[in-house]
Amino acid sequence: MRVSEALAKGSKVDVYHKKGISRLGRHQERMAYIFIAPAMLLFFIFVVYPIFKAVILSCTNYDIISRSEWVGLENYKRLLHDNLFFITLKNILYYVSMAVPTGIVISLGLAMILNRKKPGMKTFRAIYYIPMLTSGVAASVVWLWLLNPEYGLVNQLLRNIGIIGPTWLADSSTAMFAIVIVTLWQGVGGNMIIYLAGLQGIPGYLYESAVLDGANRWQSFWHITWPMLRPTTFFVSIILMIGAFQLFDQAYVMTEGGPANATKTVVYYIYETGFEELKMGYASAQAFVLFMIILAFSLVNIWINRESSMW
């Protein structure tokens, strides 16, 4: 009897214990929803609703002044015959082809150099990261002076070694290259920090095993460092690509889209269409197409990364 009574009491205690845990779990769940509710509310107000409104606006001819009129897909059909829009896309693809690979190489190179345990490494990391904290407009103004063909510091240094510097921002063949230089100068510091985190997460015993097997530095990099940094490289490439498609500050301040639309970007064209020409419906259509292009490039990047990781 005593054994059966003890078992009955034990089962009751277990039931009460489970009920207590379930009540605590439900309470924690309710509190979690309460805490995230303000953030989700702001997200829906300032992100989801504007996106939904922009999609609706892209099907109208809204110009701020008069009432909007529903035009359906006319704005998207107009984009198919907009030569300037395709010029801006070509400019951005040219920019991406230069800025993304170069940014990855420079950031990774700096991270590998500054990952060594030597005096002063933290100071140099801070120095390389400082441009990341600079306003894009302020940095563009400074580089506008540095790249001046007559009294700019860059051309003066080139003249000292017997090289006649180009008219960086006034020549269509060098203007986009100059913008790439500015954006790389400002952005490699942040990507360097990301690569540093990736490098410090690689186990040291892998390199020790490689040394014992007779591998040199290049072999260690190619068979250990680069494969282990694949997720980091994927993240950096996505960030660089999205930032490239959203390029605006440097093109607006340094060249105003010129010369001859050589540096006019898609975002710059959207700005002109919406805020200078007051064609908000058409600008919204351009913005939605840009969103789809960025999404497509991101999905392709994800697919390439997944295929390479399988191999």
C-alpha cells in the first residue's frame, strides 16, 4: 500500500510539475510576443506598407500635384523602351564587375595581413575601418578635390613621377573607375572586419596539420582558408552587390551622372524621375524593377554558392 501511495503521490507531483512548466512556457511565449510587437508594428508601418503602396503607385500616373490615375502595366511597358534606363543598368553592371571582385580581394588581403599577432595590428585595423564611418557625401566631396585634374593631389603626385594624370571625373572612360576607387576606399574596412572574424573562426589545428603534411602557404590558403571562408565570402559578395545596385551618393556628388550619362545609376535615375520630374508612378515602377533585379542576382549568387559548396 505504501508503495502504491508513493507512486500515486509521485504521479500527482509530475502532473503538477508539467502543468507548471506549461504555464511558464505559455507566459514566456506571451511576453515574447509583447516585446516584439512594437518592432513588428514599426516594421509593417515603415517597410511593408511603403512597399505595398509603391507597388500600387507603380500602376498609376501619380505626379503629386494632381490625382492619380490607374494605368495598369503601362509604366512597365514604358520601361521596355526607355533607353536611359538600360544605360543606367549597363553602368551598374560595369560598376559591379569592377567593385565586387576587387572589394573581395582587397578586403580579404587586408584581413589576412592584419590577422597576424604582431604589435600595432589593432591600430591598423582601426585606421582601415575609419573611412567606413565617414559620410558618403563628405567622402565624395573630399575625393572631388583629390581627383581634380588641375590642382588635385592625385594628379600632382602622378606629375612628380612623370605621368600626366587623366581628367578623372570629366572623362567618360575614367569617371566610373574613379567612383569605384572612392567606394572601395570607403567600404573595404567594414568587409575587412567581417573577413577578420571569419579568419579567427578557422581552427588553428588545420594549419598545423597542413604544415606537418608539407603544405606551403599557398596550398594552406587554397585548401583551408578559402573553403572555410566560403560563407563569409558569400555574405560579403551579397552586401557588395546590393550596395552596388543602390549606388547614389558618389554619382550624385562627384559627377551628377555625367559625363554623357556614363556614371548615371539606376537609383540616380529613379531620383530624377520621381523628385525632379515628379513622375512618381513611373519612378515606383523603376524601383520595383530594380528590386526584382537585385533579388534575381542574389538568388543566382545563392545558387552558385550552394553548387560550389557541394563540390
